[in-house]
Amino acid sequence: MVVLPRALIPMLVLVGACGDAGSGEGGAGGDGGAVPSAVEVDAAEIADAGGEGSLTVAVTAPGTITVHLASDLVLEAAAVGASAASLNGPSALVEPDGEPYPGGIWLRPRPVTDAVVELVLEGSGVIEVELFVRGAPVPEARRERSLFWTDPSIVDAPQVVGLARVLGAASDDGHGGVLLDNWLRRFATTQHSERAGPAQLADEIAADQGADPSAWDLDVLPFKVTGVHNRIDLAARGGGCGELRVSLASTHPIYAPLHVLFLFRQAPQDDDVGPDGAAHCLGTARRWARLSSLDGQAFTDAARALLDVTLVRERFLLAETVELTVSPWEWRQWSPAGADELDNPALFQTVDAPRLNVPGALRDELFAFVEENAEGLSRREIAIPSKFRSASARLPPSAPAERLSLEGLDPAVLADYPDLAEAIEIVGCPTCHTTNASFVQTTVEREPSPFYDLELDARADRLDRLNAGSIEPVPPFGPLQ
Ligand code: HEC
């Protein structure tokens, strides 16, 4: 293949830069208008001022696209009609090879630090390659920028992420006072558990601020934002590109500990979707990682912009609580259920050990389910049916929890999977919140529990691997560490 002098290259890509398919005619292998099998492109010509862009190039297979880079870049390509594709260069960073999808081969985004790389394409006939430049390689994830924000310019700024802002975003009326009032009172009226504390807090707010909750000033209430959490790790299992979560804690002298978590969906953007139409969320992974290079006002502005698009009603998923306003500790989830109302679904992945430990039909059903799914359950890959879960879970502050007993299960299954009960329980609220953690994962002081500390390291490592181009398995339910 003939390598062209760099000066000629911009001219060659101009045709393709208009987005015109079959624009490879200018390539070195050109043969009087036939689609060449060797094409040269200059990455700088693809990128816009923000360092991102795309170009469609046609090559006859087997063929090669030589990409010249003036600076390190994240490159991605979709080769429509190819049977195989790889990116070759002097450094090992251009791995992995292309991954097949129904229409061709996808080369997932990866950092390229070589001045020249060759995209080698196999197949037959003309292959149309869309080349994407996704900006400069991203920095390593710093916890306080890319995973867990406690920066005062964010968490102490009520207009950015305070109680009023978050409740307003979660509510139907855009204010959130009615939602809060209904919610606090609902703690006391659910059949599975009746907790008076939160409802008394609603009484107190009404006594202070009047009986109309839609007129309450929510930012003066005794709650503190304890953190903003990036849960992109939930993308593959939960849909979308995972969640952004805001945690708050009560600072009331009586109605505490009372911790709430608001879950908002991260929506896939154009650069989060592969050529097969499925979300891989690598654009979102880069956006979060890039925050790690920012400090001061630049970080504050970028974080606020991200919150502005995320803290909206359409993205609100549900809320969660863990509280000890009366003993014992209690966990609940709260899903939208009618205008400005929240109610308790069966707790996600949380087996109701006290109920399941009692001999009877339900325990028999559980055993049949566990015996059939033992391997997947041991790997924490199986969704637990709602009939084995309950709408709330409770643990006393100082007595050991009642653990799920699998006594009587097929001994062969127990022998094969000796840690099955632990694997089933760790994906649920109370066990995870008390394993290397003391009921709460983010303290009122904005400190992570030892469990959460390790989890943050694991999430940072995974984000780095994704941004390095690594093909990561879908994380199991429960801990990543
Ligand atoms: C894998 C372990 C794990 C499981 C299972 C789990 N949590 Fe958490 N929880 C965490 C971590 C870690 C955080 C910190 C924020 C984050 O990572 O999303 C957290 C945060 C919270 C918070 C904010 C207060 C705090 O402790 O930081 C609430 C409320 C909460 N979880 C409730 C629940 C409920 C309800 C369930 C069950 C449906 C549940 N959690 C299941 C690990 C877990």
C-alpha cells in the first residue's frame, strides 16, 4: 500500500467529510473511479472544534484504512458489511478486535496513541466504514469527580441539588411539597409496616409552615445532601445508562437517622448507542471520566450542567429509604403511584428471610426455585421473583439479623454451592447495608462506609477499563468489589 504524504491527506477526506457514502475514491488504491482497497484519512479532518466527529469511507474488501493522528484520540468504527476488522498499530492500546453485530463489525471506542494506525477490513465487495473520533483519551477516574460528589459547590448549593430541587424534580406538580407530605404520612399507613416518626415530621412541618404543603419552603427543612452518586455500573442490568443518585440525610434532633436516596435514570446519548442500536453507554462513561480532569469552577459548572439534564421528572425512577426514626432499622423503596404519591413495591432482590424460613408452601416454592437456578443465583445473575420479597425489611440495631436458612435443600446443590444463601442475601438491602457497613453507606458527614469505599474503588477501576476499550462483562447483582 502506498502511504501518502500528510499534506495530501486533507484533500482526500473532503469528499467523505460531507457524509457521502462511497467517498473513498481518492484513496491510494484508487482505480479510475472503482472503490479502492486502501484509503488514507487524517483524523484531524474528521473532528470538529470539540474534538469529535465522524466520516464515512468506502473500501473494497479486503481493504485497509490508514488513519493518521496528529494527537492521541478515542477512535470508534462501524464497518457495515465486513466479516472481520481490527485496528493495528505499534502500541497494544488499539485492542480489542472488532466485534460482530448483525450488519457488520463494530470497533468499540478505544484510545489510540500511535501517530498512524491501520484499520484492516475483511469481507467481500464494498465495505462502508463509519469512523468516529470521540475526543482525546479520558483521564483516570478520580472518585470525587467521576463517582461520588461531595464537593460543597454542589452538595451545599440548594439551587443545584438541595431538597427542594430534588423533590421538585421527582414530583408531578414541580414543587414537591405535596409529594413530601404524602410520602412522610404514607410511612404510617402501609399494611406491611406502620412507622409514626416520618408522619410526625410532616405534622411538625405543617405546624411551622402551614397546612398547605404546596406552599412549604422545602430548603429550610432539616435535610442535608450527603452525596451525588454515579451508578453507570447499573446500565447493563437496569437499562438506560445507569443512574445518577442523590442521597440526603435528616439532621432533625428527633426524626433521625432518616436517609433517603433519589434515583434518576441516565439517558443514552448518540455516542452511547452501537451500530446494532443497543446502548453500550461508553459516551456516558467518557463524560463522567472527563470530569476527573476538572477542578474549581470548571468542575462545578460541568457537574451542574449534568444535574440540570438529569434532575427532571421524566428521569425520576424511584426513591429509597433507610431509617431508624423508631427501632428497628427499616429499608423501603418508593415508586411513583399516582399524582405526587409514592408507594412501596416489593424490595428489589431482597428475600424475605423471616417469612421464607417458616416451613410451608412458600418455602417449598423457594427451594424449587433455588434448586433450579442454583448456579445463576450463586453468580448473582438471577432476578428474584417478587413473591419471595417483601415491601419493607427490618433489622434491629444491635441483634444479629435472621439469615435465610436453606436447611433441607437438595444436599447435592448445597455441596456444589456452599455459599448459596450468602449469595442470595447479599443482593438485598439489609444484608448489603450491614456487610462491612453499619446500616448506612453514606454517613451524615458524607463519608462512605468501608463497604462503599471498596465499592467506589471497584467502580473506578471498571470505568477506567471501559474507557480503555476493554470488553467488560455485565456486573452481577449486588457488590462489584
Ligand atoms: C450491593 C449492596 C447494596 C444493596 C443490595 C443495597 N444498597 Fe443501598 N446503598 C449501597 C451503596 C453502596 C450506597 C451508596 C450510594 C450508591 O452506591 O448507590 C447505598 C445507598 C443507599 C441509601 C442512601 C443512604 C446510604 O445508606 O448511603 C439508601 C436509602 C439505600 N441505599 C437504600 C437501599 C434499599 C432500600 C435497598 C434494597 C432495595 C438497598 N439500598 C440495597 C449499597 C447497597
